[in-house]
Amino acid sequence: MITILGPTASGKTALAAALAARVDGEVISGDSRQVYRRMDIGTGKDLDDYVVDGRRIACHLVDIAEPGTRYNLFRYQQDFRRAYEDIVGRGRRPILCGGTGLYIEAVLKGYRLAEVPEDKALRERLEGKTLDELTVMLEELKRRNGSTMHNTTDVDTAKRAIRAIEIETYVEEHPDAGHADMPPTDSIIIGVDIDREERRRRITDRLHRRLEEGMVEEVAGLLDSGIKADDLIYYGLEYKYVTEYVIGRLNRDEMFRQLEIAIHQFAKRQMTWFRGMERRGLTIHWVDAMQPMDRKIKEILRLTGTPGITND
């Protein structure tokens, strides 16, 4: 397998699709929010990127869950393994692509996870605590468990922090609980390296473009369909701030300014996670995002020892 990771707005999706076209591959999404149907603009599915020279590249684990539900890492591991084995079984090359470092690391290293049930009593005890208070509790649980899961990328709302505490508490209380048998996945890992200022510029430009393309209308439509505002806010970033704008908690300028800052912070945390992956023993080969696409593809083919397959 080839894994392509990078921060938001680095161009990793287009790179993965172009690479798949060259090596007879199919893409497996490594994004925790693109699993949700009808959440297209805010999650940056960029479906047009999967059309290369008039041919649509297959992409797995996109649009597989309903908005308002709680997709999680345990489910992702199971879904990833099914997609991976399906692709390999058909003689094609899987390309894992995304920016959710926890999901990517979990399948590469074969995290052993239990499916954690909801703990209503714990949730009631935590209800009303601030995100800062919850974060302190979570860090202490992680320290005791020796856990590398649930960094600040994944717990940027109180609800997400409570779920993370619920998981870490379960792990602490059930060290011998049944775990899924999830083998590690051998992969060459490619990181898309983008200059900080260029990344910031792209994020701001993309945010303007997404708003012009109807991101507010997308969120309003989800709310009109019966999805609760708190459920959308749970997903963070675009869905948090745009929902707060739609329901009147923020004006448009406040929404844009706060969301722009949040996305910049998110990209920084993504890079922190990827550097942590390297410290935890995974080798990432970084390629310059600003290189022409053909040059990036050639570099990846060289690193993987893969001859480019063409379908001319």
C-alpha cells in the first residue's frame, strides 16, 4: 500500500488520485468526516479530484454514514480492512489518503481496540464541565493508559472530549477486554510538505470559495432535514462555526474569522501529529507540495519502486 498524508489544503487528494491513475490503484479515504453523506463542501470531499484524464478513480470510505451519527475509530478500522482486502483481492493497489492522523496511524500500526459502549453515568458526571476541564481529565487518563490517541485535533468540542474520556476510562477499567484482531498494514508513507505561509493562503482562499459554493446552504439543509444543531457542532470546524452562524449565535464576520483561525490551528495540529508518527517509529517520505504533479508522481514511483502503469 501507499499512504499519502498531509495537512488540510496541501493537495493530497489530487495527488492520490493522479497516482492511482498511474499505478492502477484505488483510494481509501483516511478522513474522519468524509464518511458522512451530504456533508460535502464542509468536509472538502473534492470529488472532482477523483476524475483523472476523464476517468473516475474509485474512492472508498466516503459517504458511508448518516449525518448526526457517531462514526468512530473502531468502525473505521473494520471498514478500512474490508476495503483494503477487496482492493488487493482484485489485483489493484490500495492508496490510503487523508489528514486524520489517528485513523491513519491506527490502521498502519494495527491498533488493538475494543468497541466502547456509551457510559451514561459518566456522561452525566461530565456534563457541564468546560472543554479545558475535560482536556485536563483526558490528559491524565492518557498518561495513566500510556495512550497516544485523542489529541487536540480530535477533541475540539466538549462532546468529543467526553467521548474520548469515555473511551480512555473504558480502556483503563477493562485492560483485558476483547479486542479486534487488526493486523498492521505495510505501507510506504508519503507526506505532502507545504510551506506554512502557502498553507495559510490556501486555507483562506479555500474558505472563501467554499462559502461561495454553498457551504452555508449545505449546513442549513442538514438542519432543515432534522439533524440537531448540537450534532453538527460536534463535528467541529466548518460544521461547528457555520451551524452557529445559521442558528444565530455568530454573525457572518465572526463565523468567518473564528473558522479561519480554527482551520489554521487544525492544520498545525495535523503536522504535530504527523511528526509524532515519525517519533513513534513510522518513516514518512516528504515531497514538496509546490512541485508540478508529474514530478511528485515520479518521486513517489521512485520511492516505492513502482513502474508507472499507463492506460493509453
